Amino acid sequence: MDDEFRTLTERVRASLSTPQETAAHASLLALVRQGTPAAREQLARILVAPEQPLWARETAAFVLGSAGDRRAFETLVLLLNYREPARCATAARVLARLSDPRTARAAAALATNPLRTAYSLHPIRLLVELRAPESVPALVAALERQLAARDRHWAIARACVEGLGAIGDERAIPALTAAAEHLRLSAAAAAALARITGEGAVTGGGAPEPAGEGGAAEKVGEGGAAEKVGEARVP
């Protein structure tokens, strides 16, 4: 946690633009260092207090969530599907440690929300890590939606394929078989099917392309031209 918190602190510090923000951040870090029950109560109040900057809520949620305090859950879920990938990744790691029973349902909802597809990479990866009952149905649904879409987010589809292969559940076989018909997914889908069935993978014609870390996934239209999905406003 120390290294992760240091990375978070450095990222936040680099984003501050005024002396007032810098002073407020220093005060927040001093509160975190206290590590007392009273300090944790103050951090919990930051999560729900009006007009708190996002960096303050993120810091408080990180500290509380890492300590197993489930009051951080709602803020972490908000950050899990945020437009900045660094925030998404940090939230996913803390949610995995938090072990809140609501986490898998929330991640599944985000992974299958068609309005947030461009930012669903980290919810998908969290579902894979959790291996929860919701994981396979949500990943299959997200993959099938991509296969049926006119403009596909290939990085998201590939993350679903790779995740289903890692989980190894036979319920994913029909969706993975369909994915194998697409050049951009064929190699990953063949590898995933091989892991599930125990048979040797047949490499497709498409060169594997790892799912990116970006907050906006690449999508390719019917004409084949790649573009980046614009940032969506977070509710």
C-alpha cells in the first residue's frame, strides 16, 4: 500500500494548481498520517461533504478502503469508471482488497453499461480478478454486445476474451467461438478456448494486440478507420 499511496500522492500533487490546493493537500496528508480512529472519521466525512475536490475524496477513499472501511465503497465505484485511467486502476486495486459483497455487482453493471463502454476496461479486469458469480455472465454479455455492435471497441472486446479465458468457465465457449471469427480477436479467442477446453490453440490470422490502459478505448467503424472515443461526462 505504501508504494501505491506514494504514487497516488505524487499524481495528486502534480495536478494541484494553486497554493490553496497545495496547502489543503498537505493538511489532508497530515490527517492520513495520524492513523487514529478520529482521523478516519474525518476522512469518512470528506467522502460525503459537499464541494470536496475529487482528489481529496480519492485520497480519503484510498486510505479507508485499504483499511477495510466499506464507507469508501461508493466513491471507489465512481472512480472505477472514471475517464482518467490512473484513477480507474487505483480504485480497482482498492476495491479488490476491500472485499465488499457489492463490488462484483457494481463492476458487472459498469462493464455492461453501453453508455460507458469506453471506460469499462478496469471494471472488466476487476471482474476477472474477483472470480465472482457475476463475472462470467457480465463478461459474456459485454463481449456479445461488442461482437454485435456496428462500431466495436476492440480493446474492450479483447479484455473480455482474455478474462474469460483466464477464468476458464465453459459457459463462455459460445461467445469465444463467435469472437474467434473476428480477425482482431481470433488469436486471443483461440487461446482462451484452449485454456477452457484443454485443447491446443489454433492461431488465427490476427496478430494479438493487448488491451490498452487508456481510459477511452479504441473503436473501429465499418470503414476500418480507428478513432478514439471522446470523453463522456461522469454522472
